[in-house]
Amino acid sequence: MSHSQVKWYEVYASPFSPCPPIRYKWYSTPPNLYLGFQPPGLPQFSPREALAHGTLWPALYSPYPPKKGMFREGEEA
């Protein structure tokens, strides 16, 4: 798929705001937004992989982002 499931936008920060600004907001879009009708011959996971991923089709797989604070300081996902 050519579309990214993670989108972002820059938040307006007022010069008169008393709080430090949050510069960017992130959100996730579901992959079925970009699929439309299911094309014939769509690749499939094996039954074991499908149970692990929660879907039969790799095109519809959307992992959850890691929880904040899940990694130790200096470690990345």
C-alpha cells in the first residue's frame, strides 16, 4: 500500500498562550480507508500468522503503536 497509516499536523501555538505549546499532533487511520472493494487474489497470512495479527489479509493489518513509557530512556522502538 502506498498510503501511510500515521498522519500528523502542526498545531497553531498562540504567542499569548500561558502553557508550553504542543507542536505536532499524531493520529492513525485504519488501512481499510484505502482499500475500497476487496480485489481478487489479495495475499493472505497463514492461519497461524492470521491469528497473531488479527486479520487474514496483510493489507488490513494495522499494529498498535507502542505505549508511551514502554521503553527505557535512550531506547527506541
